[in-house]
Amino acid sequence: MWITDSALYKQQIITSVINYPFTDSSGITALKEDTIMMRFMTPRAPRGKVKPTPYKFTSNITTGALKPGEQILFLSQTPFRNPDTSKIGLYEVEGNNRVRIPYNLNRDSINSCRMTLTGKLAMNKNYIFIADSASFEIFTENNQIQQE
């Protein structure tokens, strides 16, 4: 759970109500409701200078090849914000020519630290994905926006 509203996360105790599937001893699954008390504790300030950690995200395409039906995933340690798609391009490469092709970047509805890139990719074609350094943003620990 990522709480981005400072009015909430600055409270000492946050009460949350959750619903989850529960299977009883007879095998019947139903929704169960619980209340969770979350306590926020401000971490101690470290001694000395603290270097900011660079923002990095990874992809599931490590070999440079994509299997048929496989989706291109981007994964981050913290949730993604909406990317600036004007600074991102997906191109089909033929020789020295690049042809821009349409694509969609969608944040995962369950895991906000994961994005999926979809587009009409053909077999036995080469593609290049180019993202400007300020095209992706995340929430940092201090709830400030950091670009990459």
C-alpha cells in the first residue's frame, strides 16, 4: 500500500478496513472483513551525508529477444506515476531506417510498481525502445517526484 496524501501518512495511527477472500473448513470461499491499525514511525535521520539513490527500473527483456505472446514489463521498487509518452518512442528497425509504431504503456491494476508496454510487434522484426531521461517518474520516500 502506498499512501501519498501527507494528511494521512503524518497521522500516528491509520485505521484501514480490508476485504479478502477466506475459505472456511467446509471449502466455501467468502469475503471476510478486517480492520488493520497501521502505525507510522519516522525513521531516524542518518549521520553524515546521505547520497540520494538513483532511480532505476528493470525490464523482463534481458536477452534482447521476445517470445511470441510475451509482454514487455517494466518493474520498479516504488510505484510509477504516469509516464510522459511524448518523450518515449517505439520503433521498428529496418537497416538504417526507423519507423515509429504506436504503443500503449499501462500501469498494472494490482501492482503499481509494474507497467506493461503493448504494441503491434511482428515476428522476425527488430525494434528499438527509446525513453528520454525524464520520461518516467516515481514517488520517492519523501513523497516527492523523481524523474528517470
